[in-house]
Amino acid sequence: MRGVTGRLMLLDTASLYFRAYFGVPDSVKAPDGTPVNAVRGLLDFIDRLVKDHHPDALVACMDADWRPQWRVDLIPSYKAHRVAEEHEAGPDEEVVPDTLSPQVPVIEAVLDALGIARVGVAGYEADDVIGTFTARAEGPVDIVTGDRDLYQLVDDERGIRVLYPLKGVGTLQLTDEAWLREKYGVDGRGYVDLALLRGDPSDGLPGVPGIGEKTAAKLLTEFGDLAGIMAALDDPKAKLTPSQRKRLDEARPYVAVAPTVVRVADDVPLPDVDTALPRAPRDEAALQGLAERWGLGGSLGRLLTTLAA
């Protein structure tokens, strides 16, 4: 992980280009009429993030596999409702809007020509790439994502926070441990246990039936962590209601595997990339060609000015 000498910014790239796609009108088009709203929106996002937060290093983290088989093997419902087409030989295809899919290769080509590190690793989600970069970072880390799963990485002591876009990226929720405790009653480490108990329909995680967010937070406050809650289940004197005991007991098979699915990996085999924020394009000729072909004009120009500054 070359080039990380100060603040590292990690982009959950798909999360951001999905937001750009839905936030920027599809009337934003290339000269040939192809929509480029996600491309230009993402460039505007990166421009604003660099201007406002001054990272020393930047990585666009990618989903090489948005639904890894090792997670599906443990919880078959994991993201199952988002599968457009199953493939035995490789990653399943995700349901993606028709006019977004063709923009993704353009986004990748532009990032590469700019010289912004772009990292995806076979068999892992972008979350896992982010988790591994975060584990290896020696300085503060800003994780930019619209995915609350990454709240689990928040760590005040290490200067790790999540910048969660509320409106574009101009309005960001700066998620630190104080915010997590106020909102959920847990810190970053406790968020994994809260999330798996509560479940998450958007990821196909069933959770423990009858244990909602508030009950999960209360149980974690009372017993410390998931292991403490399950130990209490085996203690007749522990303060669990009969219905809580029944539900947790029935959910033992799920609770046994869910932590592996919900926790982001921190041991992904990352490639050796230069993560330093580029001051000038890596490939100016390629970038010029992309700008003309896709009509990236002002969005690209603004970002180049910001990077040079």
C-alpha cells in the first residue's frame, strides 16, 4: 500500500455511482446521446470530497464480486433478491438499471486515466477491500459510503470515520463513535452484533425474528456483545424474557454463521498500488479522448483543477 503518509480516503465506488445515477438527471448525455449522469455525478462527488476533506491518498474500492459465494454458502438468502442472473462459473449478475451498466466501464477508464487507484479483488466485495485498507492504514481514514454496514469500522482512537452522504456529497453525516452511541447505543465494534441481530432486508439477512434494533441495543448494553448474549441464554438466572430466550434459542444456527457474513474482511490480498492522490493525470491522452467521447467537460475540468491545487 504505497503512498499512504497521511489521511486515506476510501470510496465505496458502486454506492457512490448509484447515488450519482439517481441524483443527476439522465438528460446529462454524451455527444452521441448516451446518458453519462453517473460518470459526471461521480466526478463531481470526488471533486467535492477532495476539496472539502483534503485526503493525502485516495482509493476507489470496487465490487469484484458483489455477492461472494463464501457468504452465500453460510446464508443462502444473502442479497438473493438482487440477483438478475446466476452464473456457475463466476459472480452472479446484479439487478442494475439499463442505462447505468454501460457507464461503469467509462467510470473505470476515467479513474485509471486520472491515476486514482482503483482496487477490486476477486471473491470479495468493495466493503472487504475497504476493511483491509482500513486495517493496514497507519493514519486517519475517511470511508465514503452510503452503506451503513461500514459503520462497524468506525474507531475514534485510530481516527477512522464514515462519511455518509445525506444529499449528494455536499451534506455528509460524519459518523464517529459518539454519533453511533447516540443513534444505536453501540460503538463501531458493537455495530456488527447489532446489525446481525436486527437483520437487514436490503442484504437478505433475516436477523433474529422479534429482536428489533432497540431490543438488540438493550441486550448488547446488558450483556456486552453477541457472545455475552448467547452465554446468557445458557444461564437460567440471566435477565432474558421467555420470548427472547425462545427466539434466540431458535436462531442459534443463524447466529453461529452470521458474524462471518456481516463482518467485513480485513485480510483481502490487496494488489500493490500507489494510493497517493494524483496531482496530474496518469494518461493525459487517454483522458482527453474519454472527455471528448463522453462529453465530460466541466465535471472533469473541475476535478483536474482541484487535484492540481
